[in-house]
Amino acid sequence: MRDLRIIFMGTPDFAVASLEELVKNKFNIVAVITAPDKPKGRGRKPAPSPVKIFAEEHDIDVLQPTNLKDEEFQHTLKSYKANLQIVVAFRMLPESVWSMPEYGTFNLHASLLPNYRGAAPINWAIINGEKETGVTTFFLQHEIDTGNILYQEKEPINENDNVGDLYERLMYKGARLVVKTAEAIKIENEKPIPQNTVGIQIKNAPKIFKETCEINWDQPAEKVYNFIRGLSPYPAAWTLLKEKNFKIFRTTKSEEEADSKPGTIDTDNKTFLKINCSDKKLVIEELQAAGKKE
């Protein structure tokens, strides 16, 4: 049985769940690496990441490098004598960092690899109308999200799920998978296998930008419905209505046929708001004008 000394890398709440499970299961976390504090709120005061907050509450050393290739940072990292690194929702690592520990560096990814490699796997799975996704742990190697798979677990995508719903379920499922993976490495029972890409048209999950989030009403209602829930609640799909910018968070499908050109509004200005797609109308349930409340 191996005596693990673990460096954990992560920043948002999604990573906290995994770190918390590792701590609960008595793994030896010798340090945490997370993003530098970022200005937040009206006062723009530097605010710590969720991972930093958790680590400090549990007396775990915190490193916040701005440059992962910096020699001084890497010297400090080596001083912890970690033999395993675990990465959850963090930035890309240089080889000099991920190849450092004796037992390697493994990552938790919120998809069933090799599909949905990239920065936004949860969003794109919903946008593309998938019925199933999952979580994967794998060893890091040169190309992003291509390393040998350790474990995978599936998760159904319900018809009404948005990113917030699926994010939470995958966060906790992923945390349990991280512990399962660490346990296997501890008892020398890990059996990584190469990702099977033969004969598969791999779907990718590139980073999402504001321009990516604009709604195209020229598409069928089903596709627009998936697009909106695949970006809700954040960063949120948006559109121009009567020359004003609106974020749209929640819609319901309608059997009502489109009766005007795509993007045309149908409303009584009181009780309902529908928008024509290429085939049917979509009922708008929650939206937010720029600078206003939802």
C-alpha cells in the first residue's frame, strides 16, 4: 500500500466537493494550488476562491501562483514531496508540473471522454441535446483531455435539466469518483486504459464566449430550447428584443406552430411572451433586461 502525499489543484465550488471528500476520507492533502484572489463586488476587493476558503478552514497550505512555469513556484511545489497530484476544475498545467509526482497527476473531467474534451463539457452536452453524460478520471498527458482513463460513471440528462442542475449532480458524482480513483492508486490497483477514438466522431466542448451565447431563432424550437438551458443560469443565452438586450434563463416548449418569421414576439404584454422559431413557438418563462432584475 502506498503512502500518498497529495497536492490538490482546483478553484471553484465544483472542485471543493472533491477536496472535501478527500479530506473526509482521511487522505493526506499536503497543499492546495488555486487561482490568485480576484477583485469582486462593488468595492473590488480581492476575494479568495472557494477552494482556498475550504483549504484555510482545514489548515491546508495554499499556493496561488500566477505563473505555473515560474522556477520559484516549482521549487516550492517540489519541497512538499507530493507523490500524487489531483486536478479538478483548474487551468492547463505545464509538463514540468504534471509529470512531477511519482504516481502521476490525474484529472476529473465532467464528460464521458473522449467526447466533450474542452473547457465547457456540461454546457455543450445539453446544448447538443444529449440524453446522457458523466464524469471521467484520467492521467494527464501532453494533449488536453486525452490521457489514459482510470474510471468513468454515467449520468442521465433529464429533458428539463439546465447547466445548474447537471453541474450539481456531476459535482458530487465526480467527488466520489475522485476518492475511488485515489483509493485505487493507494492500493496499487489503478488500471488506466487509452481513450478509444477509433471510428468515433468526437464531439468537443470549446470555451464559451459572449458571442457564442446569442440565440439564433432561425433554428427549430427544440434546438433553441436546448441552447437556452445549456447556458442557464450562467453565462446565459441572450437576444435582442425590441432593440434591447435580454438574457433568457428558462423556456417551455409549445406545440403552437410558428405564425411569423423567426425571432418575432407574440405577447399580450401581461400574461405571456412567446417567440417564433423556425417551426414552432417557444414560451419564455424567465428573462432579464440589461441592468435590470431577473
